[in-house]
Amino acid sequence: MPVRDELDEEEAGRYRPFWSGTITFGLVTVPVELMPAVRTERTALRMVSEAGVPLNRGYFSTRDDKPLEWDDIVRGFEVTRDRFVVVEDDELTKLAPDRSRDIDLRLFVDASGLDPMLFSRAWYLTPAGDSSKAYRLLARVMEESSRAGIATFVMRGREYLVAITADHGVLRAQMLRFTEEIRSPEEAGLPAPDNPPRDEVTRFERRIRAMKAARLDTAELNNPESKRMWALARRKKKAGRDVHRQRGLEATSGVIDLMDRLQKSLAGK
């Protein structure tokens, strides 16, 4: 059982779709909803008062430390170091991509050929509408062919590039970083490859073979810091020490369990 489930069951494993649209390519359309595939790491501490009231941050001028109101703030694009061009809201609106509810599949590539450096945020794509037939068919064909679909879609005024893959009948969308976001080895200051002595290469090969595993055990990926933090929180909650509950901050009603929704969607419910 995940650590977070042990502390507060009503807060665990609950998600809802935050975007809905249609995968399109050629004459094919597949209605889908976008669901989060990962949880935000919760070991980060939030700044609160001694009474446990969450605090908000404010904006201050770096020139005179003067606090600013929201109406005093505009957006600026840094063109050179410490030199900004002010951008108005209407200008940003004109730059925004056209609104669309389509995930535009542009091409299919070999999934194993995608560089892991490109991968960013991950989502599940769940069936939407009255039927999951097209969803199931697309997932099956992509999984059997080991293909990934490269697509773009617009969400909240921004255009995203994603790789759509299938695993065990479930479609996933993996956000891709744009090429300008990836640093080259030269930019990172990495040394050029050389030719080490053969005996050293053999020694490393033996060590790697000795540590070889048939598959990755996901238990190896558990976060020890998270475990320690949740253990501390459970002890303090059980003892009734330093526990504050803010009224009016309860979870939004109508939120559903992610896996329950996915299973019902695939069952056509």
C-alpha cells in the first residue's frame, strides 16, 4: 500500500479529468479525457503560521523592496540580461494558439527510438463518450506495433507536444520537451569520449553483468525521504500533536478514483 494511503485514505488516489477532446488522424476520431498519471511529491513543506494557517507569498520590487499590488504588475519578456520588453495581455492573446479540442496525431514512430531526455510530464488518456471501441482498437494496434504517435494539442492557451503510447490496453500521453530545452553534452561541459584500456573495460563489463536483473523492481523506486516524512506525520497525527485542520479546505466533491474511472471507461460504462 502506498505510504500516502496509510495516513489519510480520503485524500489518496483521487483524481478527475482536467481536459477532454478527440485524438484525430486521417478520418479517425477517438474521444478521450486527460487524467494525471503521476502524483505531486508531497514531502515538500508548506509555509504556515504557528496556528497551521497556510501563507501566501507576495511580490516585491527588486529595486526598493516595495510590496506591489496585483494591479501594479505586468508581464515582461527578458531579451537580454536584466532587460525586459513589457508584453500586454492583448498581445499575449494574439500569440496564443487557436483553441481546439483535438489531439492532432501527426506521425507514428518506433517507440523505442524516443530519447528519454525528451520526456517530461505524463498523463493517462481515458475513453470518453458512450463507446470505448475506437480507443481499444487504437491502443491495441499501437501496442502490437510498438509505435508512438507524435501529436500536438492546446490546453489552457498553450500548445503541447506529446508522444502517445499504449501499454496493457491503456493509452498514455507523455509530454515532450522542445529541442531548445535540451542541453547538448558540450553545453553541459562533458568531456569528449576517449578509448580506455581494454582491461578496464572488461572489469566494468564483469561488474555490470554481476548486477544485472531480469527486470526493474518498482520497489527500488520508492522515495525514502517520503517514507520518513509520512512516518513522522503519522506519529504526530496519532498522538494528536501539532495537527491543524483548516475548515473550508476540504477536497472538492465529485472527485473520482482514477483507476475506477479507467476501468469503467474501458468497460463502456
